[in-house]
Amino acid sequence: MIRFETNLGDFTIELFEEKAPLSVANFLQYIDDGHFDGTIFHRIVPGFVIQGGGFTENMTQKKTQPPVKNEADNGLKNSRGTLSMARTNDINSATSQFFVNLKDNDFLDHSRGNFGYAVFARVTDGMDVVDKIAAVKTGRKGGFDDVPVEPIVMKSVKRTDD
């Protein structure tokens, strides 16, 4: 289990190591390196996703490890409360950024003609906090849209004994 401590509250996730071993190993390496501590949820799209893991409060992108192979064909669905690896149009470009699905986003799932986004975890406690984050006011900052007006900071992201 992984605990996210944010300035709007805490939430806990469980990792799907069997179904997404590369994505989980990648995510755990970023946690162990302290990469997420002090990053923000930089993209909030109500009714869709909250995204974070790559930027500081001043919208500076943090240095990342090499990309991980996309595991979207693992049978897991982008359902409400699941976490997936964010990526560019390059299917295998995911590094540190991830998103939490705020609803069932089946168009993000792996399918014929659409490789999709790799689900690697799900929220087990604190979905109310995720919803609270999703409800904040957003605007444009540093050339990006959908950025919270007041930063939503990941104070710490750590493994727990649960």
C-alpha cells in the first residue's frame, strides 16, 4: 500500500504488481527516490482525471528516469479510482506522471486500434480526498491549462505497512 499525504488530505492506493509489474516497479522507484514529495497535481479535469507526479509548484518539470514499456494490454480498466501511467502520443513514453480516473474512462482502455493507458493501481481509501482535489478552481499557468489556482501539493508519498 502507498499513502499520499497532500495539503487537501490523504489517500491510500494498492498496487497491481502482478498485472503491471514494470509500471509498479517504475512507480516504486520514484517513491523510494522521494521524487513525488513536493510535486503537485498539475492537471485537474473534473469528471475525467487528476494528474500529477512531474511538476513542482512553480511548474518546473522534474528530471525523470527512462520511460517504461506500456502495459495497457494487462486486462485492467481505467475505472473510477484507478491510477494509470500518463504518457505522450508515444505509446512507450510514460515516466513519473500518473493520473487518477474520476469516472469510468473506457476510451482510455487498451482496445483494437487504441493501445491505451496502463492501469497499475487503485485508490483503496480516501476517494473523497481525490474528489475534493478534483473540485478545486483551475486556470492557466506556465503555459498549461487545467492547473489548480492554489497548488495541490503531494507533501509525501510513501510505502505503508498495511
